[in-house]
Amino acid sequence: MKYYITEERYLEASSRKKRCFTLVKWGYSLVYYAISSAWAYKIMVDTAFMPTWLGGIGDPYSMSELAPQIPDPTLEMKIFYICQFGKHFSRFFGHIFIRSEGNFF
């Protein structure tokens, strides 16, 4: 298995540490985006945002007519937007001002 962190493949401890960081980051991203996608689908399935062919009650053509405004925002949608904005803004801030992630092993 090429993804194991072995001493034969990664000779220095620093390279093993970088590989561990990358694998943990991948695992975190998989879990985070799976949960956030399921949450987004759950809160949008009964709104005008979700078209009928995705299981919702909305219509993409009516959404384009109402484009500047959001027709039926719920409290849960607002909380979701704030959480997502906070996560992505912190990642943006980290990429720009704090550190680069380096090359991915």
C-alpha cells in the first residue's frame, strides 16, 4: 500500500510528519464536507432553491426571476451560511497571512 507512512518510503522524520499532516487533513476534509453537504441538502430540500429533479419543490427558472432576493430563508439556512462563511474566511485568512500549506506528499 503506497499510502502507509513507512520508514522505507519516508526516510526523514520531517517527511513522515508532513505526510501525516496531509493524511489527517484529507480525512478531516472528507468528514467536514460530507456533513456540510448533507446538512445543506437537508435544509434546502423543502425550499425554492432545490429543483424538483433533485428532490425539492423549487424551479430553477423561478429562481432566476427572483435573483436579487432570497425567497424563503430560514433560521437554519442563515446559521449554515454563517458557519460556512466563517470556515472559508478563516481558511482564506490562513492562506494569505499565516502560512502556506507546503507541498502535499
